[in-house]
Amino acid sequence: MNNKLFAILVVVFFVAAASAGNFPVYFEIGVGETVSLDGFPPIKLVDKKVTFWDENLKRIGAAQVTVLVGKEKVVVPIGYENDDVVVGNVRLGAEVISDYEKEFGNARFHPDKDVRLRIAKVGEDLMPGGVYPFSEPWGSGTRNQGWLTVCTNIQSIESGKFTQQRYHDGYDFGAWEGQLIRSVCKGTVVLASKYPQLLVKRIISNRNGGAVVGGNPFLVKHAELPVLFYYTHLSGLAKDFKDGDTIEAGEIIGYASARGASGGWYHLHFSTILIDQQIHVNPFPFLKEWYKKSLPHYMDFLSNFDVYHFKGESGKRTEFEQSVVASKVKPTGKFHNSLPGVVQLREAVAAAPFSGMNHAISGQFAILKGKFDCPEDMNGELWLGHTGKTRVYLNGEQVYSGENKNPYHRSARTIQTDSQMVKCQFKKGVNEVIAAVEQTNVFWSFSIRPRTKLGLPLK
């Protein structure tokens, strides 16, 4: 893409954003270059670098860029669930760096310059009127592939031979069979054949022949913005949609299936495509915003933890666990779950959480400690879900020990979310919860929600 054309596209997108809310501006920039956009301070790319190289899998583990926003220097991480960096009234995110192209040659991510960034204003909705793709959060919890993660199916993980790796251009939501999937926006149902330029570049697929509206892919064009939402691996549609049909935000599209290269796990693949620029972009900033707006009643999952990653001999796990409970061991790090819901321990104990390289950890053991406030002394419940063997402590006392033996298989719900309601006594003020989890499948995860004895949020 030449500089003149790129400048025109930036202007086009800024005009679209001005007319339809605060949609981000996406632009490419080279090291040492400064880009000036209307309404924003000058942006200069100072440096880009790979911060973690995974020698075992021979791929980038984490990366970051250093940027001057006006006169303030900031470091922006690159990953699939990293928050934007806020500088004054500006929020800045890094989508991709050119280094990724050198590994797998995925043209969908190829930037013509060193880095692709996104920029938006603080305090305004990124995409007005959007809702979460599910009406319940379990899909947000079992995230098996995110933006820039590396696609590796379960057979490859189990064999240890990581063949046919490629960077993922969307967001995979783990789901249950038949789970309802809904449109994130008001828009128009369209055929893949409407966008021949995207088909040529393989930005979208055309497996159904392009002549009918199908579930693989199902495409929705945003009502106001030049944005295309791509849903695939559906088992069927909620009704007989036709090309050109209007669809409302939150309207049910169809049902989750076990199609795709996921090893037979039910999931939805969701991508966000900028039509004019012909690129995939990270959907996570939008997903996080939509979750908070459309699923506020699920915001009581514990999401902030101290992490205790055990690296010793397995026979000493019990001793280590008791030392953590007794506060005799210092945490190895901290972890913030990007979306409320299931905590993926593979991310919590990783050298670079949410960077895309954390899908091959197996046979692990770790402990996470979280806290919550209670308005008064009361009888309550801890709502638990987990994989593998899990022990839970509340204020130093063990309140739960159990094992979920479900395998990684489409016929089983690998994580039994909220399957246990453990009766507890909460104290007024800060309460401390510890979860010790032994991994028995690749998801390696748990969820905890403190509730009243009537099953209601504490406040």
C-alpha cells in the first residue's frame, strides 16, 4: 500500500468514526516515523521489539512497541487481551508488528510498515450499541484461541509435534453444543460474494459457494461503519436469513457446533474485518466493552489474583500449598483476568500472559489467591467451577476439595462452571480465597463467585 493511499484510508476512517461514535483509527507506522491525525497528538514510533522468544515452539512469545504520544513516552504490549495504554484523553493499542510475518507467513497480518496501531478517545464507546456475542459468559471464559494466538489443535498438543502452526485472525469462544450466538450490532446480513476483494486476499472464506446465507461463514455488515463481522462453525441458523436482511443487536444468529480445527471442541470463531483497509483487527477491545455493557450481572467473578507457581517436585506440592495458606510464601506474580469468568491458569502462570504462546503447558500445578469485600458478617456461598483437582480455602480454612474428571472432548463440558455451591461464613471486610489447581487437561482453569446464601451478589 503506497503512502498516499494509506493517508486517504486514515482520513476515510476518521470521518467514519466522527459520524458514528468513537470507532478507533487504525494506521501503520515505521520506526522513527511520526503520524499526525486530526484530533490526536502526534504519534512517533520509537522502537519495536520481541520481548520473549519461545525456544521450544520457535515462535514469538511476547512483543511490545515504544511510542511517543505527544511528548509522553509509553510502552504498548502486543497480545490478544492486553488493555490499551491511556495517555491523557487518548487510548492506544498495538495490533501487530512485522516480526510476526517472519514466522508463519500469514498474509492476513502482514503490515506494510513496522507496526499497526489503533488509537481512540478515552471515555467514549468504541462501537456504539454493541452487545456480547453470547447472552451468558461461559463463552468468554473458555477462550481457546485469541487474536495473535497460534492455532494448534488438540492432537498436535498431545503429540508434542506442533505442525501447521499459524497465527489466529479472530477470537474463538469455547461453547456448549447448541449454545445461542447473537449479533453484536445492528446491521445487514450479507453474502461472502459481495466482497470479492476480501475473497481474493482470503480475508474471508467462501466455502458455501457464496450464493446462500450459511453458518460457515455468517457475515454481518455494521449498519453505520465499514466493518464486517464474521461468524463461523455454526451448526445451524436461528431462522431462514436472506441476503440483505436487517439484523438487530442481540438478535440470535444460530447455534455453536464442533466444526473447525479445534480437535472437536464446540466453539464460535468471531472475526472483525475493516472492509476498506481489507484487514482483520483484534476484536478484544470491543468484546470487553460489550461484556461490561450487556452482561453486568456476571461482573462478580473474582478476577484479580496473586499467583504462586510451583516448580518443585510433585511430592512437595502439599507442603508448598500449606505454606501459601499460612502466608509463608511470597507470590511469583500477579494476574488480572481480562474478562470476568473462567480463569485460565495457563495465562496466569505464563511468562507473558495473553501473548499467544500459552497453549502447550501440561501437567502443571499452581495456586492463586484472590480477595473480596463483604459488607457484613453473613452466611454465604462460593460458586465454583474447575477442571482437574481443585482445593479451595477461605480465610485460611479449606472449604472444598474435588475433582472434575471430564476429558477434553466435545461430548463433555471440560469446566463445570458454577457446578458447586459451597456454603461458607463470610466476615465483614476483606475475605481471602485460595484456589490450588492440579491440571488434568489443556484448559486448566477455574472460576469463583462469592454470593449470599440466597445466591445473590454480595453488593
